[in-house]
Amino acid sequence: MNVEIYPGLTVAGVGTLPLDVVARDGGLKVMQSMLAGELPAPPMAQTLRFSLVEVEEGRVLFKGLPTREHLNPLGAVHGGWTATVMDSALGCAVFSTVAPGEAYTTIEFKVNLVRPLLPGMGEVFCEGRLVHRGRTIATSEAWLRNKNGKLLAHGTETCAIFPISNLSQ
């Protein structure tokens, strides 16, 4: 069932990923399957109006549409919206390198907000890239830009890599 994230951006559905598929296929294949409409986008993509639009090993691109639903009390887009898009790009750059049997989680991230996001500014684009991938730790960096390429925010992230079996309850 197709789900409209915002006009012009539709995904094949929303939901969580089956961990057995992630364990079998690894991160890159799973994210390619998400783009192909074979696996769902996360539910927050619909709530916050952003989604993955490109993936290759060590690099991802998200696009999103900040709207009035994302405003803080002073009328700018809340920094939490930006941080969530950034965390998604930063984490998925790492996820794209996760091998079958592995999982990842964010340990820490830092976001620098360099320009305000305002309602009506249109789509924004967040590119995440892997900086380093070790056996148990990976780092990434990302940039959020407007449609003209103007930098809005940038950041870095550290993720832990661990056996996916650690996620079972």
C-alpha cells in the first residue's frame, strides 16, 4: 500500500523492518529493498515528512519537507526535526555498511544548526557519508541543504556495531 509522505514523495508503506531479513541480508540490501518498495519506510517518515531517496555503500540521501506542523513556539522549524533527519542520514550511512548478522545503534551525535528552517522553504536534502568503519565502531558525517544547495546544518555521529542477536528479547 503506497503512503504519501508529502506531495511528490511516496513510499511503498510504513512499518518496522523484519529483523530476520536484516540479519540475512545486511544493511545495504535492506535499504535498497526499501527504495524498491519491497520493505517499509519507518513510521516516523510519515509523521515527520522525510524519507530515504538514495543509497549506496557508505552514502545515503534523504529528502524532507519541513512544514508548519514542525514549528517551535517562535515560528521556525524545531531543531528536533533537523536533528532527526540528520540522525537518520548519519545512522543510515553506517547501516549501509552493516553485514548480514550485524546491527547498529547511535552512541552519540552532534548537529550544528547554521541557518533556520522556515515553513514554506520547500524540500531539503540531507546527505550522510561514512567517515570510518571499524569492527565495533563507525563514524559518519552529514549535511542538510536547501533546494539551492545552501547549508542549513551539518553534523557527525558515532555508532556501535554489534551482533543482531543482541536485539532479540
